[in-house]
Amino acid sequence: MMDPDYDLFVAAARHGSLSAGGRTLGVSATMASRRIGKLEQRLGAQLIHRSTRRFALTEAGERFHIALQHIQAQLHEAEVRVSGRLDTPSGPFRISAPTSFGRLYIAPLLPAFLRRYPQLSLSVDLSDGFVDLVAARVDCAIRIASDIPASLESYRLGDSRRVLCAAPGYLASAGTPATIDDLAAHRLLAAEGQLPWRLLNGHRYGVVDRQSHVGTNSSELVRELTLSGMGIALRSLWDVGDALHDGRLVRVLPDWEGSSRVGIHAVHTRQTMVPPTVPAFIAFLRERLDPAAWDRAD
């Protein structure tokens, strides 16, 4: 057990507010604010910004929070080793995933995961942007990318094979491109950050660098626009395999695909001791997900 004010500070940082952190320890919001103020006086450093409406740690607060997390982890590990008890996943657990992948593949698994670990308090964030795991206090995230930052521990769950596709109605009216250069005469659809397209055809490499016909931050909107016949998109088979299978979409330039380096990863921050819920969740995903089923278009 650390200094009670240290525990309060860590709880507030984890939950994103003094009042929420205080509640977990049975401390009122007023008392929590008073105790953190005295802690800052004792340390001679401001830990929390008070000029913004949202909770935010100062640079000193971030460093202190990381140091205290390491100390807590070491204390927890020592208790587990001495007591010999199993470390069962429990408590708050926050995950993040891309909107479409989270809705299609993560959400259906969550009831079984919670039944397996009923002591968890789960929070789920679905966003097409790459969230800052530290700032958002995310324990584990799903990233669909070719490269993962060195600051994150990564576990590849499967490939994300991407193909060019369009609705038959769009191709009937706009024509079917025969080469990559022909794409210049077509409407292309992509969410923010998804262009340029880097494509492969065997050992040949091509780049398509254009603006999306419709600007959006939503990958799901791109899918719906493509199904509606608004243009050509580069989509993952896990996302459009069903539409390709039943004919709502068709392959365009089928010899060309997105880079094979792009994969689906589970990631978490590098820590001295990883909370037991994180490896439990990653193991659960590897147990339940079936990447081979995502190539239904072939």
C-alpha cells in the first residue's frame, strides 16, 4: 500500500477526474481536491491543470503517474507471489477498436468475455482514428496498420487484405477501369488518412494519390457510399467480403490489392508489469477470431 494520497492521484488519473477517482476510494470530490492540493504543495509541483474544464495532467503529473503505476505494479506482483493466489482479471478495463471492425467482430465477442470474467468493468471506444492509449487511458486497442510504434507492444491477430471494389451500377454508368491510370477518370472513396493507396500486383507497385470524392472521417460511411454506387473504394475483405460474395459489390482491377504489410493487431503500452486483463483479452481474441473467414470473396 502506498501513501493514500498517491493512491488517490492514480485513481483520479485512471478515471479521468478527481470526483470519479475519489468515489472509487470513498472520498468526496471536495476532499479529493483538497488532498491533491496538499500533495502538490508537499511535492512542490503542480500535477493537474486547473485552467481547463477537462481533467488533464501536467508534464510533471504524467511523469509522476507513470512512476506510481510502476510502483503499484511491483507491489501487486509481490503480493501475488507471496500469497500464491491466481491473478484473476477484474476491475476497470478500457478497449478501443476501429468502428467497423469493432462492431462486426469485437462487439459480438464481448458477452462471452464478460461471462468468463464477470468482475470486469468494461468500457469500449469505437473510433476510426488512432487514439492515444495513454491520454485516453486505454488498456488494449485494436490497430489496423502496416507499422506499429515502438512504444506499443503488438500482437498480430490476422491479415487485413484489401481490394478495390465498386457497385455494379457505378461501373455500368462510369465504365470499368482496365489499368491503375484509368482510376484518374473515376470517383474514388476513402476516409481521412486512407489515401494515397499503395497497391501491389505481384512484384509491381503502384500509388494512387487523389482526393476522395466525399470527405469523411468515417470508414463505415465510405462502405455505404460504395454500396450506393458513388465510386470505387479500397476496402478490407473482412468489411466487404459479404457484399462481394452476394454481388452488391464487384472487384475492380482484381490483379491489384493493398499492401500485404497491413495487419490487424492488438496493442498495449509497454509496461513493467502488464495488468492480467490485457493478456487475457488478447488470448480470448486469438481463441475466438477466425481470420481465414475474412477471405470470403475468393
